[in-house]
Amino acid sequence: MAHKLVLPKVYTCICTIYLGVLLKSLILGANLKISTRKSWQDQV
């Protein structure tokens, strides 16, 4: 019984960390795209 209770907690922990990293990378990627577009427009 104890193992059945522990496993879901571990999975949710991993899922939350994974989602957080994904969100951070997505936000960083979007910011990079926006900044590169702005700098490119400034050069032209």
C-alpha cells in the first residue's frame, strides 16, 4: 500500500518539474525570437 501511495507523488513531482522547465524554455525561446526580430528590424 505504501508503494502505491508514494509512486503517484513521485510522478506528479517529476511532471511538475518537467512542465516548469518546458514553460521556462518556451518563454525564453519566445523572448529570444522577439529580441532577434527587433534587432533585425533595427539593422534594416
